[in-house]
Amino acid sequence: MSLNGDPALVCSKDFPYRTRLSFEMIAEEWRAVAGRSKGLIKELAESVISRFEETNELRGVIDDVSVVNENMPLIRELLSFQYPANDYDRIIKASSLPFNFIFFLNTPRFQKEINLREETNLTTLGMDPSVFNSYKTLNAALIILKVIYNRPIIVPNPVIIKVPDSETGLTRYYRIMIDSRYVKVHVKGEAPPLDENKLMKVLENFGDISNITDLFSPEIFEFHGFITFDFIEVTDEQVLSDLRFRFLQNSALLDDSNFEILVTSVRNLLRDPEIRVGLVAFPEESDLSLRGGKNIGGRSFVLNSVCSSMCSDFNGSVYQEAVKQKRSVIITDIENTETKSLIERQIGTLGIKSLSVIPVTEEGRLYGVLEVGSGDKGKINSVTVRKIESLSPILAVALKRSRDERDTKISALIETHCTSIHPAVKWRFRQAASRLLDSSNNIINDEMEDIVFNELYPLYGLSDIRNSSIFRNQAITGDLKHQIDSLYKILDLINNRYGIPLIDHYLERISEAGKKLSEDLHSGDEDEVNEFIRTELEPALKIFGEQDADIRKLKDEYFASSDSKASQFYGKRNQYEQSVVILNNLISAVLDEENARAQEVFPHFFEKYKTDGVEHSIYIGQSLVYGRDFDQLYLKNLRLWQMQTICRIIAECHDIKGSLPLELETTSLILAQSNPISIRFRKDEKKFDVDGTYNLRYEIMKKRIDKVRLRDSEERLTQPGMISVVFSQNREYEEYRRYFDYLTRKKMLKGKPAVLELENLQGVSGLKALRAEVNTEALRFGESLESKERISFLEKEIPSF
């Protein structure tokens, strides 16, 4: 067959340069050996050269493939430098045309383990064909640079292929080393000058073949000679590298598909497809109990359903020894071991005859145990375990990540349901704790440094339920009067039927209670009436009239109604409480949603409190952030954001008012404060509070402005559907007046704001306010949900009353 006559045998697919077989360069090396050697070596070299020169078909460029087969003994002698006899059966080596998989000489191990062909599917070898072709083309370019232009450049990393083992089906990895010493670059005509700009393009992007062919034209350059490939098995190193890369991802090991990769990796390391693998992770450093361990991938031997049901503890087992000693424990023959515990006996029922338990540790910390078992005696031994122990540091990193993630989730739960530290200031608490750890010898008895933030600008807002005390008293009064009327009807029937003086006395007292409820409800009236009903009236009802069907019917109806707080005797109170919770949840949800957006602009401290309404406090300033610069622009933006958020709250509360169980209205205000203040973390109360007596005026205003009235008027500042901003300084007025004008232009407010003087409060005087009506018709935030649907959503967390 003519090499020249079949293009597929001349150029590899997608390889742009022509390649031709030649032994001239290695013959030159034999001539050099003959010239510098003496004795037997000189005679051998001269003999090889003599026969080579006599064999004309091997001289120059070879175009007929049959020549290679006919002269294979001489070719083997020519290539004996690369194929030493003492290593011939041990090495994995093959020689081919330059940059092709057309092999004319190879070793037995190559034939058995590799046996690459030009048509071999590179993808199955773990290589992207385009990447491998780019790699070959780049190597060709580097040879041209070195040989023709005397510009040697470091060759890129060698290629690693993966080859299925013909016996086990497992994957083996090989690194390909290319020996191109016997390749000559043939130039057609004169070599053109080296274009440095094109060379830079090649160096910037090795994978672009077009850049290489643009620099070195395939019409000018071709390659004569041969290349020898050395295949070095790197299965162990590659398995560890692949696992290290995969398990560095968060939660990677907890994924079942990744656990299967771990199993395959162990089998590849041990060259045994029947090896069984289990893994147990310990969730806490302080709890190294196997019983509380997590069965990763569901394959654990010891946490198997059979062992879990049969084994109450792990005393005396290989697991206890591995955990306690933090060293690998091996049983080469479970059936005949003298120290076999119940656990080993149960694991034996799973078909495992040799076993090792390998602790997964890092820097002395135990994160889990790896179980490796085989159905063959002696298959798991000290040699195999030594290999598997190399996995321990990688698995430790993965399990540590998983444990850290679990700790993070626990912390998040604690912060959600218990005392929390606001994310904006968490860095400061971590900083203080770090300093304590670094400086203290007795952390338990030492205290953390004070957490104080100075020069912060406060923002305060309140969305309150109007006349909430009045509505609450009316609900209580209405329900109690209903209950008293029911009791009076029963007692009056008993008194008429039996004429009992005590019942007549109760009737008189209950009438007085009813009259008292018709007047204003005072503190303690509710408790007094309930105490009278619970301790005197209801016990009396249970005694009288058991034989009277009319009385018994009324009694049964009464007690059925009073057994549950969802009864008719709590109807008005339930309506009130449900309406309050719905409004509070709505206000709180809007604040949380809007504040999440505001936090993205610039971090700030935000907290809110629910009562009959929701109040919120915000602090922003340089001392509150780490690694960012504060600017007054962020403060102004937050003040405008607060006004827009309050407008949205007013509009949304107005939107659902008619769908509430009890039609309640809300009022809102904002307190402007231009002077910065300081806040301190109170360790006993576990919350922040204003620090210093000079900042108390601000706290006093917060507590007293919710019911403030206009000067010389009974009218309250806060009115339904209106937004009010209280201020005391002219610069506050000027800033907020601009915000009012802006929101009016944006159709969020109706008309210009009124400037109002406020009554003097205890300890505070000289307050004024800006007030304007919110355009609730223009601000429609809930079109996607009907009012009843939104009410249902907001009622999810409403308790029963």
C-alpha cells in the first residue's frame, strides 16, 4: 500500500500538515555513535549504518508501507535506542508517523492496554477531539519554532487519556509523552520571516488552529521522520486529582451521583470492580457517635438496615477502634477473626468477607469513617488500605464543607427563631469574638468587648392601627355582654322554676356587671367579670337543673359556646385580633421586601417591632460597614426610600380594608433626625439601644409622637390615608419638602404638603410636621391578587383566639 496514495494515512483528520515517514535522522544518530565510540559499540553502530545504507527502500522518505513490514528487523535495530531489550516487555511505547496514530512499531503492553488507532474514538479516551488536534498542531508549531527559527518554547502539559481495562472494565489513566527528536521540518523553498504579531496570537490562544496555520502555512512546511509515544500509567494520581476537583464543590459528596464516583474511584485504585464502599459522616465534632452518623449514599455497612436493627452499640467493634484510635483497622477474614463482635458478624451476613474501616481525618479532627469491603478473604489488606488512605484528606475536606454548611443552617435557624444578629453588623461581632479568642486565656470567664457604633444616622417610621384601644375595648365589651345575656337567661329560668335566693343574688350581680360594661371599660373590668363568671356562675350552673330539660338545653348550649375561644362569645375579639394580625403581617411583609432592595444599595441596620401596628428603626453610617465607604447620598436615598415604602404601606392597607373581618384603618408617620447618634449592644437584653444621654431626646420623641396633636387643636397629626414627617430643624424641612414635591410629581401624593406645628410634648418642644394625602388610587400594588386571596395569604400565621 502506498502511504502517499491514501490521504487518510498521510494526514490525521483535522491535522493541517503533511507528514511522511523517514529514518534518516535516527540513522544520523547511529553515525554519530559510530564516530565517537570504540570496540563492540562502534562495530554495532557501523553494522547498523551499513545495512541501512544498503537498504535503499528505507532511505529518504518512505511512501510504501510494505517496506516497513519487510524490513522490520532492521527497523527494530535502528530504534533500539528507544526500545531497550531489558525494558521491552515492561514499557508502554509506540512509534508512528509524525502526529498520527499510524503505528509501525510498539511494545506488547501497548498492544494489550492501549492499542490506539487513527479511527479510535477520542471522546471515549476522555479527550475532546478538537482539543487533541489543537494540541498536536501546537506541538508541530513548536517544533517549527525551535528547529527553523531557533525559538524554543516550553511544551504545554502532556495529554492524559483514559482507557477501559479489557479484563475488569474499570478505567485506567495514561499520560502521553511525545518524543519528537527524530522529526525533521521540511521547508518548501525558503522559510518566511517570523511574524511576531501572528506569533503573539498563537501564544495568546493555543487552541485556535487557524492562528497556527496562519503563522506557519501547511503549503510551506511538512514533517519527515517519526514520533515515539510513551504511555505512563497515572491511574492513582488521576483518580485522586479528579476526586479533589469534584469534592471541592459545596455539598458535592452528599450528592448520590458523586458518591457513585467515589465508589468507582476506590475500585479503580484497587483494580477490582467488585469492591464495596460505604461512608459515614459525623455531623458534629462533639458527637462522634456512629448511631448519629449520616449514611452517605445509602451504602454504609454498619448503618445498613440489618446492622442498625441488630446492633445496639459499637463496643468492641472495628468501628469503635477506628474512631477511638483514629487509625485504619483491617479484618482480612471476618469469618475466622478471633475478636469478632456482633457488628462484624452482621456485616458478614452482607457477603463481606474482608473489611477495613478507615477514619476520615484532617489535622487530627475526625469527620467520618470510610468502609471498604470485599467478598473475597484477604482482598482487603494493609497494601490495599494504604492506597485507600490517600483518599482520606480529600474526603475530610468534603465532609468538613458539609459539616460547615450544616452549622450555617443551624445558625440561620437560631437567628430566625431566637435572638438574631443583623447581617449588616455580624462582621463586628465576629471581629470582637476573634479578638477575644486571640487575647484570652480563659474565654468562658472573659467578656466580649463592647459593641458600639458611632456617628449613625437614624430613621424611624411607624404604621399604627387607628383607635386600636377603642376597637379592642368595644370587641371585649360586645363579647362579654353577649355572654352575660346568655347567663342571665339561664339563671332567670332557674330562679323562676326553683326560687333559689343565691340565684336571685347572682342575677342582681350580673345585671350590675352588664351596666358597668355599658359604660367605658376600665382596666381590670374584663378580668373582674371573667373571674366572677368562671368561679361562681358557671359552677352554679353545673349544679342546678339537671332534671329540667329546658334548663339543661340552655346550659348545654352555653357551655358548648364557651369551651373554645373560637366560639361566639369571642367573636368580636377574634374579628379584631384577626384584622390586627392581617394588617401587621401586610406591613411587615412590605417592609421586609422593600428593605431587601434597599440593603443592596448600601448595608444598614434594620429592625421592626409588631404591636398594634409595626414600627421600624434604621441606622446607617460609616462605622456600621466594613470595606465600603459611606456617603451622604446613601442616607438621602434611604430617606426617600422610607417615604416611598410608607406610601406603599398606606395604599396596600387601604386596598384590603374592606375585606378585613373588622374594618380597621392605619395611620403612618416618619421621624426626621439629621444629627447622628450612637448605638450600643446591650448584652443583658441582647439588643441595640441608643447610647449616651445626649441622644435620649431622639428616643423620647420616638415614644411620644404617635399620638401627638396639632398645636391648639384636638386633631391628631396622623390621619388615615396620609403620610406625616415630623421634624425639628429647618434643614430637615428643606430636604423632606423636596421629597414631598418629588412624590407628588410621581403621582404618589396628592397636592402640596401642609406644614403643621405640633403641641409640646413632655421633654420635647418645637416640633413641626409635613403632611400630605397618599394617592391610594394610583398606588395599586395588589392587582395580581384579589383582596380576599391576599387576606387568606396574610392569615397564615394568625393564632386562634
